[in-house]
Amino acid sequence: MNPKKEVIVNEILSEMDFGITYTECMQLNHSKWKLTEGTFVRYWKTASEMYLRANERDKQVQAEVREQVIKNRALNAIMSKEERMEILTKIGRGEIPLVKHIVVSLGDNQGSVIKEREVVPTWRDRRDAVAELNKMEGDYAPLRKDITSNGESIAPAPVFNITLDDGEL
């Protein structure tokens, strides 16, 4: 692209960013650049192609950014194993108050409502937290025991070579 063409195409591109139409740009051409109609049409076409390519790149970048944001939200929404273990440990020690729902009577013939109360974890809550930690750590998994060789090393399986009548393996 020659320097003059490049300058004019860049100006057309900047006008396109502000939403200029072909007709408005043609009027600008008559007042500012004074290009012939054929030259202006070629410059407009070049600028339009560049504008469309830039828009496609922008759309791809935006899609990638949206995808990354969605992945990050998903990763941040899920607690890691260490975070879960830390919470269970605090419940097991009674350090985190738990929210319990309690039915409270309002009085004679007025019914009852359910209210939330913060309470210290009960013995059962603490035991359940410890049991869950044990499951996470695999403490309940059965021990693997070798019942076939009594701890001795097992010899590798024998290799058989089969030879056919014509000497082929």
C-alpha cells in the first residue's frame, strides 16, 4: 500500500469505528481527499475488509476471555481437598459454630415458626466430621494383603515359542 493510500484507508477505518456509512464517507471523500470514485471504492473495500478482520479477531479474543472467566469461576466455586479438610477439622474440634433450624412455638393457637440458631457442634456433628475426614484420607480402605505367594517374589511367566512344521515361528 502506498503511503497516501495507507493514510486514507486508516482514516476510513477510524471513521468506521464511529459508525460512518458508505454515503457519508463518500461525502467526506469529496470534501477532504478528492479521490476519483473508482479509487474511493477500492479504498473503501480495503478498509471494509480490514475492519471485518479486526472485528473477527476481537470476537475471538472476547470469546476466549469469556471462556477463561467461566473456567475461573468454576475453579473458584469448588473447594479444594485441603479447604474441605480444614473445615471438617474445625467442626471436629468444635471451632466453627453450625446453623441449626429449630421449631419455635409462637404461643396459644398462633402456630410455630422455624428459626435459625448458631450452635456449637454437638458430639454427633464432631464425630461425623472426623468420620468424613477418615473417608477422605482412606483410613477405612482395606489393607492389601498378598495371599498368593506368601511374600515371596513371583517368577515371570514362561515364554513359549511355537514352531510350525515348515520352520516358521
